[in-house]
Amino acid sequence: MNQSKLFATALRDTPEFQALRNHLEALDAALDVGLLIIESNGVVAYASLRALAIAGAGDLPELRERIGRIDVTPAHASGSSRLHPTRGTVRIDTGKGSAVTVQLELHEIGEGDSRQFLGVLRDPAMIHATELDSRHAAHLRGLSHLTAAAAHDARGPLNSIALNLELLRNALDASGPEANDRRLRITGILDSEVRRLDVMLRTLLNQTLLQDDSRDRFDLAELVRDLHAILVPYCRAHRIQLDLITPEAPILVDGNRDAIKHAMMNVIINGLEAMPTGGTLGLSLGCVGEKAVFSVTDTGRGITPELSNRLFIRFTTTKKSGAGSGLYVARRVIDGHGGAIRVKSEVGLGSCFEIELPSAAD
């Protein structure tokens, strides 16, 4: 047995290793990820039951055979940590002449000769399901802001319909040319108000639909104008001035229109919530080189530099009722479209979020 194997065997017999293993086994039942302990030479020293299931292995030796030595060189170079792990992928032999690729995060858990890594394996199907759940949660959070404003605006046409129905009831008892003209005028108003209410309801219903992951070419400028139209009732009800700057010419991008719309809405909702007593929200869209850049500015309370560094990490929030998923979901969506999202902020003055997406190739 060579020195590295002797050291690995001795390490696995230490009380510290056994204690860590016991903790991981306790966590395994509650987590949807697989946990590995990886030695500095890339050999897997421990695998949780979930990790074995993701790898399709019955025990640790079979997992080692399927996964081989894990390259921990990037983690050594970057100095991974609990808050900033090294992310990558690892290929696992299925034993059927093919392999699957799963995501792997490496967290450093030791120093010097006892340096090891905690590996977190993520099943691609589980990742997709979790991110879809996050999108649904962020989507419902945005709807909670819009439905109250839509219900308030719906009172207008409903009150008008009720009033004109009463007028029509009185007009039905009258006769003559003037009465006919009055009845026609009232029915015309009723028709107009019903159509206005129908448009409101259709607009609101369209926001409740979370579409599939298909990707198409679409006009980002048209999407921004749609978002502006949706936000008008809410901003009016909450004393927020809503400014819009978009080019007349289309700005075409390739991607999932629905996912990008909800990513933008998550950023917008963040700006609205920063102005509970009113303010100004600015939406602007333009092109910088081969990139489409969408900006959301607010005159809210601003964000500290410390929070700005963690703003797009899941579960980061300053709100008592917030889950910290909105901006995380937005970043994941934009990253998945080859774009970037960033924030500039000054405490007491407000913030500016920028979403950058590649323009569609001709």
C-alpha cells in the first residue's frame, strides 16, 4: 500500500472523520443533493446514500469505479470556501457504455496535510425542478403586487357598468326618438366598459401563465413596453412615477420570452419594494455594441456594498417576509441566456440594475 493510501486509511479512522461522516449521514435524509468527502488526491473517501443514488452505484467502491478520481486542482487554485465554492461538472460512467454529467460543488474543509473537500452532487433533473419551483414562487410574488392594483382599476368600469344599467332601466320605460338615442348611447357605453374590463382581465390572466422552456426570437423592446403597461396601475396606486425609454426599432434576442420577462419583473419588483412611500422608477432599453441592455433605476433606500456582493445569492434578503429568491432566479435565467446582471447603488439615493443580453445574430 503506497503512502497516499496509508494516509487516507489512517484519516478515515480518525474521530474527526467519523464525526463528520455521522453529521453528513444525518443531513442526507433531509437534502436533495449527494454529499461526498474527497481527499486531496481526488479519491472519494465517503459518499452519502443520495450520492450513490445519483451515481447509480450500490456502494462506495462501485461509485469510485464509476466516477474515478475527481480533479480538485481548480479548487486548490481558487481557494474554495463555504460561501464561494468551486463549481463544475463530473462525468459518471453508467456502466452501459455511456456516461451522465452532473453538477459538482467543491468546498474546502481542511488545511495542510488533512485538507479535504466536501463535494455536493446535484441531479440535473432535480436542479431543473428546483429552479422551476423558484420561478413559480418569484412569479407568484410578482403577481401579488399586480393583482391588487388590477382589482382597484377594475372598479372603474364595474361602477360605470352599474350606473349605466340603472340609466338603461329608466330609459326602457321612455318612448320616442330621444329615448331611442339615449338607449343606444347607454348600450354603447356599456359595450365600451365591458371591453375595457375584458382587456384588463386578459392582461392579468396572461401574467399567471408560466410557459415552457422553448426558445424563440422575439422583440425585447415590445416586451419592455408590455411590462410598462402592466405596471401602470400599480405605480399610480402607490405614488410612483413610472418612466420609460425604449427605441422605436425592434431589439431582437433569442431566448425564452416568458423566463426573461419574469427575470425582468423580479428586478422591477425589487425596485418597487425599495420605495414603499413612493418615488420614481425608470425603465430603459438600448443597445451597446452587440448587447441589449435593460436598466431599472429606483429612488429607494439603496443597497450597502456588503449586501451588493451577496445580492444574487439565494436566500439573501433584507425583507422580513422575503425568501431571497427573486434576484437569484433572475440571475440564473439571465446567466442561462448568456447574459449578465449587475447592480450599482448608493445608500439613501437609490439603485440601478442592468440586465445585459446578447442581441440576436442576423
